[in-house]
Amino acid sequence: MKKIALITDGWGRYVTYTWIQGYRNYMAAHRSDMDLYIFQSFGNFSMDEKHNTGEYNITRLPDFSEFDGILLDLATVSQPDLIAEVIERARKSGVPTVSLLEQIPGFYHSGIDNYEAITRIVDHLITEHGCRTLNYIGGPEFNKENQLRFKAYKDALLRHGIPFEGQRVIHHNYEIETGIQAFSIFKEKDLLPDAFVCVNDNTAVGVCLAAKEAGYSIPGDFLVTGFDNEDKASYYDPRITTVGFSKADVMADALLLLEKIWQGKAETTYVYAPFNYVFQESCGCISQNPPDRGEYVIGRIVAEARQSDMQNWMMDLNRVLLDCSGYTELAGRMQTWLTEHGCGNIYLFMNPDIFMSENVDVLPEIPDDAYLTHGYPNEMTLVYPRQENQKPQQLDLKEILALPRKESDGKQNIYQFCPLHFREREIGFLIITNCDYLLEHQFLFETLNALQTSMEALYARLTLRKMNKQLSQLYIHDSLTGLYNRMAYEKLALPLFHQCMQENQPVGIMFVDADHLKYINDNFGHDMGNLAISSIASVLRQYCPAESISMRYGGDEFVCVIPYSDKRQMQELAHTLQASLDVLSANSQMGFPIEASIGWVIAEDPVLTLNDYINLADEKMYSAKKARKAERKDS
């Protein structure tokens, strides 16, 4: 049986499930003996770089020489130094390596021809629509995909006799906000073009949103193109011209290429999956086969129902993990919960020095170097599963990789390796086997967050019991909710606020206060009160923008500092939060409501301090709370 290592980073909080689809499709169509070992991180969405460092540490776990093939999906990794490190380790291993989407010199490659795709888009804008000024909005400058697309844009201009102007180019990231900010910058500089060539559909949507907000029309005032053919492209109004391809095909091609390499039959170092052009209204064309927006609405309704299910599941999982007395018990409960939701076995490995906090009566001082921020110990403790009354095993990587295979049914399997850490400090990792349902429906991030939060809370309880010391205060994450704590006010919230004020960018300040907490504590107990608090926090974590700082400000109070947010965005966010809490409360079956009062303000005047704005938001929250109480009495 061949072992394939896949290094991949999430798109924000989401996994690239199409890689798994491509693997499953290939296995169904070929008689191949390949297991897929996925080393999954979510390291590019948080403003807490130490948290991201802890996530990315999972890329250092595999010894690539233990594998038969390596797949690298590094397109969304936000740390160039880490990318270089992973590439160098793969190169030194001598194991056949295939890069996915991004072309990496010296490696095999499976992707699409980004250069050709953008070339045709630019040619179309110039020859079919007469565009003479074209602005480019790109992703990270170090990203190879972005570099190829940018080069194609630049070369196409020169080939048509249009001078390249560096001031018409902005590189940032692949999110909608990049398109919004780029449009504003070009508008301020009086550089609005005939057409915007966007690196992907997210940035194209951002341009369209900003243009509409500024009173422009598309394609009336200028044209816009995207890339990737995501749902947002064809269901947006206007539909966005884009380039479509299948990542599942890219994965299947990569696996076929590996097999040819093993057989000595590889005739080329790269393989391109087919792509297609989808010319639509945003560039002045008429969509040939426009998708049914009604079907999209139905899909969104189903997705919202699934999100509601996820919130209920996460609430149930938090309850299940709430009162565990040890890591083995916690992992056992996690296994039961995952089995109920269609997943296979789990394996919990922990740093031996940290795991011993569960097993000794007098806890010795743990040296700082027990908390690694770069790599993992040579041997890890297998916390779960283990036979009753047996000591935990100490295993090295080779033994760890062999363990799930020994217990498998002989079929092809997917092993998901996920990091567990307290900010930048590793505490271990979790292996989940064949968790397709969890991945397909994008529940992995929240599930891991619930586990990690519970482990941190357990660690704090165990340490407090033995050392009478609040270790949780060492971290800027609150152990109960997973949000930032008051320490984040100085470390993250204030710097973010000052940065926005210096850039003349608005900041939304939201104050959230749990309702009925005294009633819940008095009638159902403090554990249920904590569950209500953590449930409200989970809604904030899910719906507040990734760039925001959400803090547990007091016992049942939360403050969210949300950069670049205007009045409309804050109104929509507040409405979304209240609607989500209503759904959560209606479905919780806990015997008590889960509700909160919300107040918010827009910070635009740098004369006022962040604390001033928090107080203003607090006053608005209090007014909202009084109004809600009066409304309940009247009803």
C-alpha cells in the first residue's frame, strides 16, 4: 500500500474538500493501492500570528522520507518562510513530489495553465470590448499562481500595444475585501479603468460591491472579470465573467502522474486539467447557459439549515466535553460523537510532558521547552485509543503512520492529521480517519475548535488543582469560549483600532451581553450558564469577520472590534447574530432561551479612545436590553 502525504491549508475556516473528491473519484476509477495522509492547517485567517504559527506547525510533523509520494497545496499558506521550508524538506527527501495548482520549480505539477487562461481573458476584453485601460487586482505577490496570472495580464497588454502602468496594479490577498479596498484606492487616485482583471471571483465580487456602493454600474461604467467559477460568480448580479476548472480533476491528474512516476512512465513533468471560459454580463457578454438562480436559493436554504444543524451539533459537543476529568475521557467522548456523525476512528497524540498533567498527583514545573513552537517531540504519547489499565504508549512517527493502517479494513483510507495547540505552542495532534462528511459539510474547523477549547480548559483545571495558578491567564484566548480574553485588549484590539484610525478607516465596535444568565444559573446550574455563554461565543466566532477581534470582556459580556465596517455592515451583522441566536435557541431543547442584547457604534473620530467607543456601544446595548424587556412584558 502506497502512502501519499498531502500538505494543505484551509481557505479561511474551510477545507478544500475537492481534493478529497478527486482522490475518491480516482480510487473508484482505478485499481490503485494508495492511502492519503492529509496534514491540514487553518493558518491564514486569524490576525493572531502566534495562533497561525501553532496551526502551521502540523506541516512539520511528517518525515517525507516515510512516504511514497508528496502532494503540496501551498497556495493559501500565508508565511513565505514556511513555504520555502516545506519545499526544501520535500526536495531533500527525494520522494516524488507533485505541486497542486501552484507550479514549484524542480517538482512535478498538476494544475491548470494560468498564463493561457488570463491571456485569453485580457485578449477578449481588448479585442471584443475595446478596452484600453485595464487594472489588475491580484493576490499575495509571492504566490506563484498570482505571479503567472499577473505576467499573462502584463504580457497581453504589451502584445496589444498598451503600455503597462504599475499604478494600475494592486496585490493583496484572495478575499472580497481586497476587491473593495482596491476599487476605493483606484477611485481616489482617479484611475478607474475600462476593465478590472481580478485574480479570482472573490476580488471581482469585491469590486462589484464597491462600485455599486459608489454609484457605478457594471458593465455600464467598466467591465469586471474573475477566476475560479465559484457560485458567487454566476449567481451574482451581474453574473461575473470567469474561468472554470475542477480541482477534483487536478487531484486525479496528480495521482495518475504519481503512478506513472513510480512505474517509470512519466513522459512530462506537468499535467494541466482542462479549463473553460464563462463569459457573462460583467464584461458585457450574454451568458450562454446561465444557472438557475432559483436552484441557488434552494441550495442556500439547505446550507443555512445545515449551518443550524452544525450550531446544534457544536452546542451538543461542547456539552459532551464540558466536564471531562482527563484527556483520555475527553477523546473517548469525541470518538462517540464523531461516530454518530459518520466518521471513522480517531487517534489522539499529545506531547508527553504536557500529558503528564493528567497522571501525577504533584505536578512538577514544566520547562518552557516542553512547549514546542517548531516541530514535535521525537516520540508522542498515544492518549486514545488505549486498552483499559494499560500505560499510554510512546510512539515515533513511523509507528504513528502504521497504527491506523493496522486497524483498517484493508480499503483505501484518508487520514486527517490536525494540529492541537495553545496559540503557538503545540500540545499534540489528532488523526481522524475517513471523515468525509465532516469535511464535505465544512464542520472540521468548528469541531477541532471545540476539542481544542475543551483541552485547554481541562489543562487549566488540572493545573489549577495541582499548582493553584491561573495558567489560562498566560494566553489571550478565553478557555471557556475560545474567543480572545481581556489580555487581547492591549495586545490586539488597541493596535488594530489605532491602525484604522491612522488610515482613516471606520471601525465597528459591538457590545454583546448575555440575557437571562442569572435565571439560567439559578435554575439550571452554572455549567448550563457556561454553556449559554459559550453558545453565544460560538455564534460570534462564526459570523464576525475573520479580521475582527472578538473578546470575552466580562463574565457574560463580549466586545467585538470590527475593522473597515460601515453602518450597513454593522446593521447586517447585528441582524445576522440575532437571527442565528433565535435559531439556536429554538433548536437547543435546553429548557431555557439563549439570547443576547447587542449595541454597536462606528468609530471614526480618532479623538475618542477605544474605551470611549466601547462605553458608547455598552450604552446602546443597555437601551436595547431595556427595550427587549419591555417588549417581553407587553407580549
